[in-house]
Amino acid sequence: MDNLKIIRMIHNSPFRIVLAVTGGGTESIGELLRHGKGSDTVLEAIVPYSRESLEEWIGKKPICYASTDTAKDMAMSAYRRALYLNKGKEIKSAELLIGIGVTCKLSKVVNEREGRLHEVHFASQSCFKTTTSSLFLTGNAGREKQEKIAAAFIIDRIASIFDLKEKTDICILTTGMVTELIENDAEADLPVAELLLKTLNSINYKQKIEPLKVDIRINNTDPKIIFSGSFNPCHQNHIKMARIAASKYKEPIDFEISLANVDKPPIDYISLKYRINSLLKYRGEKYMGNIFLTNSPLFADKAMLFPNSIFLIGTDTLNRLFNKKYYRDGEDMKSLLEHFRKYNARFMVFQRKNAEIDIDMEIPDICDIVPMDTYADDGTSSTSIREQDSCHLI
């Protein structure tokens, strides 16, 4: 179908977007705006072209700049921006907003190594859904044609997430080229969607958010031992820690993932599904309790959500726990300890290989350090697992 007709159908739909494109595929912005009625759809379009600009946009330095993970982070930041621009504080208004992130690795004009893979990664984030689509071009079509393909691909994906049945001429453009398309998506139910919305709005308006939690699995037991982490993914050392704690306290371990993070973007639904599935592999084990989602990256807020609980943490988390960088407004070490004691929060600390406890830290009596001969860390970490498969598609 004629791309112009597709674009007009996009503008006649009720959805509104913020679009972030790192460079390749920026022709899509012009296509969306040059035919009129662009403001009916596009709230904002930005091009975080340099690495510094991209890192500021997503709030971190990515492992791989051209990847689905980076596109998802870009889409999440774009969705948060769409909420802010459209004042989408309620589910009803937020449902029609979509954040889109695109990052590409296209043909260089000169000095390109032979066999270099060319790729376009598209991601969308809405209130209830995360999607990714990655197009791999192994033929040497040249930069100009690849730019046209990337732009057509972006328009095609927007039409798809708008639930338009018509297609662009992307198939015609790629005829004769060896291509691969990989797609993924994940949806959230209402409680999780509301949790993400409140998390994003608290960031937008710099408001202190009421700590909230959502149960993923319910064993009808009160939380007593909480293992908080990103679990991206859950690995053997996490399981060792859970088994040791469950054996000591004769209680199942409840796992908690916060959608919000002090130093990183909020978690999208595809990444969340991946993390939860890495925990659900161990369902049925005696040490496995519930899985909770929260909006609380700080342990001061976790203590309010899970009073009278023991939290399992590692050395790195202990060092951050009493670091003033992570204190809430107006808080100091004394008031933080009083807060933990008020909610009867304690910490079981597992020491990690090559991670030392801050020698200047006076460890408070609410922390129990697990001896090294009880827990033998082998150096495995979620970060090292991800880096072994950097630029992976989830």
C-alpha cells in the first residue's frame, strides 16, 4: 500500500506518540510530519544521536547501543515523556499514549569491514504492552537504501502497534536482500500497568510515591524473608542464598522486583517477563515463596511494604544501604536506622567474591553477616551473564 495512505491512517487513529530515533531511520520523522496532521499523532520526536545524548535519554550506559535492550529503554523513556506531555496520569488517558525507540547499525559510507551485520531495532512501550521488532539486513544495499528501509520499517511498525491492518512497501524495499525479522512482546494486567504508571508519574513530577506491591504468585503466607533484586536473570548464587536463608529460618523465601530503580530506567514488560520466568524455573522448590512486584527501589520503602521481615542482600547492596546518596530527603544514618527498627527490618548479608564491605562502615546490629565458609560465592553475577551475551535479543 502507498505509504502516504498509511501515514494518513496513522494520523486518523486516536494514539499519540513520542518517537526517539538514534540516527538511522530518521527519515521516518519527516514522513510522519511532512504530509500534514502530524501533530495529531506526534507529541515529540527526538534524535539522541551521540552516545552522550543517548545515555542521558535512557539514564544509563547501555551494554550495546544497537540492540533490542537499548530500543526498549529508549521506548520506556519516550513513554514517560509522552505521559508528561499529555498529562496522562490516569489509566484511561495513558492507554492512548505510546513511546517508541529505534536504534540502528546501518552501512557505513566508507571503510566498512566485510560481513558487518546491519540491523534496525524498534521497540514500543504503552501502558499495557511492550513490543520489539528487529530487522537484520545481511546484504550490502548501501546506506541510502538502508535508510529508506529503516524509515519504512518504522512506519510499518507504528501501523502495526496502532492495529492498522495495512502494510507499507517494506517488503518491496527488501526484495532481493537476505533479511531476518525477530519480534517479541509482553503484556501486563491492570495492577502491574497501574504500578508502572504510578512509577513513571512519580519520576515525571518528582513526587514521593506511596510504596505499593503486586503479588505475582500467592501462597497465602505472610512475607517474612524477602529477597530483593533485579534477577536479570536469577542465577545459581541467588538460589544458594535463598536455600541457606530458608534452611536457617525454616521459612520460604519471597522474591521482590522493583519496577523502579535508583540508577536505571523502569523495567519494561518483556524484561519483566524474562526476570519472572528466571525465578519461576524454581517453582515447587521448598524454599520458593511468593513473587512480588513493587515501585520501591529503596529499602526504607521496602521495610514499610514488608514489615517484620528479614531482607537478603549482598555486599554491594550493604555498601549502598548506608550511603547518603541513596537516602531519602532529610534522612541520615540515625533516622534510617530508627526507621528500620520501627518496621522491625533486619538484613542477612551475603559476601560476594571480589566485593568488600566498606571498611569505614560501622555495621549496625540489624545486619547479620553470613560467614564466608557458609556461603561460597563463585563470582557469578547477572551482569556477567548478560555481558557474555551482549547485544542479546530478549
